[in-house]
Amino acid sequence: MFAKRRDALMQKMGARSLGVWFASPVRLRSRDTDHVYRASSDLLYLANCPEPEAVLILRPDADEERSILFVRPRDKEREIWMGRRLGPERAKEHYGVDAAYAIDELDTKITSYLLGCEKIYHQLGDSEANDRRVIEWKEGVKRQRRVGKVTPDHILDSRALTDEMRLFKDSAEMEHMRHAAKLTAEAHEMAMAMTRPGTYEYQIEAMMHYHFRKNGCLDFAYTPIVGGGANATILHYTENQDALKDGDLVLIDVGAEYQFYAADITRTYPVSGKFTDTQRRVYEIVLAALQAGIDACQPGNRFDDVHQAAVAVLTQGLVDLGVLEGDVQTLIEEEAYKPYYMHKTGHWLGLDVHDVGGYFEEDGSSRILQPGMVLTVEPGLYFNPDFHDVPEARPFADIGIRIEDDILITEDGHENLTAAAPKSVADVEAVANTKTLF
């Protein structure tokens, strides 16, 4: 699978080229403690290599050693303290590459790899240090031109190729994403069941993390959002420290990462187990907008069609609530809804929660949806009086509702990967009223 991806990429790179992909850096948390390491998504996609300090080289023209991985060498003393390393001796077979060497050999070997190449593919702008290193390689080999050798003239951004490849998920990726979605849907249902007045936001986060780790996920796919009451009106609220109050809603935007693939689900539900009439009115508008957006997820439709479908329902809903007044189409054109819905309706999903891939065609039009793409659909309404205080919106003050599903585009429509997470009013209230721990 990974070899096929590398072969497909080298076909796109073309003759007289070389590609280089660096591992993500280890990031300091505090003093001598590092953050939990998360590998480069491109390196995972091309070689399934999660190791720090690794570098992948691809050489389309080579007769041998077309794919080469440079990794940390074995070091008994370091391994006692920090964990086992494969080393180059085992990395070749483990990662399925043509050759593997110690990382300290890279600067020596790169010169011979660059001879005969006209262009280098590299993740430009991802790391200033890596950019400088690639430029130094390019400039350092130039002296070989004096003896008639061809050396690179251009450094190109490799993401122009890999982003488009990653946008279309293969069958293995789909299965990983289905599993991440399944575990995430289960965790959201468990959160609904355990919530009651007095529950702390961090307790819900902890329960969901437990469920993910128990079932083989190393971590969340992104920083969890668990916001009760007015906290739900903050789009990326991540403090998760407050106690939930009777009569409030709680918004949970949490996803698992399984085999490095993300799920991304948002659900909003009443802490008490039952929506108030006002909460229900707003919730049903957002739910209808979600369904309109999902219905627009069809091959041949455009990415922006999903957003426009949701915006139409939300704007009509704001008129029905008495928050906005006027012709719905005019209000949409004037973006009158934006004080209450200020973000887009979705994004690509995959190895990154906000995954790679262009949102526009070459002519500037919105991207045409095609089978294999995975996107989120996540409309919401947020009534934050600190941000926008008008008399018409005051009856809904501090209500924040977002509902989000993950959608795979198929040949004949779509597959909702996260449909199992309860979202109808009846289903949400039924689960939220069970009041079990988990």
C-alpha cells in the first residue's frame, strides 16, 4: 500500500527529480519535558514512519534504491532511557523501503542522489531549518556543473502533489476513518449518558479519552472542546474547567485519532436531559441545516454547495426566530447571518483534522466533490452577547449549538461515517436521560 503510494507520487514527480520529506520536530513542553510526539502526516502517508528525525528520499530515475529512509541509529544507552529504536538494520524491512541508512549519513549521501536531478520536491515553508538545509544541498552540489554534471535548479513544494493524493482516500484509509468515527460516536453517546448538573467539563473529556485509549487510539485527533452554557458560544473553547449547570446546553467537539486518522464529531445536548422550548427551536434549525448540508454531499456537486445549503436553512431559521428581518436571499447576500454563524460549514478530514487538499478548481470555482473525499458538515448558531448584543437576539443569549458529522463521498452519493452518534431531539433526550456513568 505505501509502496504503491510512493510509486504513484514518483510518477507525478517525473524524471530528473528528487523528493525529500523530513519528520516533524520533537517539541518542548517545559524545561526537559517534551510533548507527546506526533509524526509528519506526509511521512506517515508515504512510509508509515512515526519516528522522530527520520527523512524519506524518493528518486524516480534510480534503478535501485528508489525509496530510501534515513533513521536514528541504534543506541543502547539512549534506548534504555527513551525507548527502542529500529535502526537502519531493521527499518528497511519494517517500512518496506528499498534502503535504510543512519540519519547521520544523509548529508554525505545526498550529493550523489542530487546528481542528474533538475528539481527537488520538499515541503517548502514547513520548517525554516529544513528549507535552509535543502537550499544548502542544492547550492553545495552546483560545483559539479564544472565537470558537466546536471544539478538541481528548482525547489518545488511537494505538497502540490501529496495534498491532492491525500484528498482521495483509499480503502485502507476509509476503514481507519470508519473505526475512528465509530469510537468517537460511542464516546459522544457515553458523554450524553453521564452528564448531569454538577458534572465538570473536564470529567467528560477524561471519560472520552479513556474510551479512546481503551480501544487502541493513542490520542484525541485535536484539542477537545467541552463547553457548557456560554462557553458553547466560543468556537474553540478548550479550557474545559467549568461545572455544568441545570438548564444549560453543553457542546462537545471531540474526535478520536485511530492509526493517525481523525474523526471529528460535534454534538450539543441539554445538561438536564431535556431541551427548553427556546433551546429546542434553535437546535432544530441547526439540525435541519446539517441535514441540508449532508444532502448536498453528492459527487458532482461543489464543496461550497454544502455551505450554501446550510446557510440558507440557518438564515431562514434566524428569520423565523425573529432575530433577522427581511428577504432571506437578500440577507444571505448581505451575510446578515454572520454574527450568529461566522465559520464555514466544513473542511476536509483525514490524517489531519483540517486535512490537506484544495478547495477550488483551477478556474477558481469551488471544488467539485468526487468519490473518496471525506469532509465534515458542521453548521451552528451562536448567541454570544459579548460579541453581538441586539434586542432581537437576547432571548437566545448564551446558547451555542453546533452539530457535526463526517461524510465520505461515494460513487452514488455519500456515507455518513458518524451517523451512529445521536442527534435527533428524541434520541438525544433519551440518551441524556439515562444518567449512567459509562
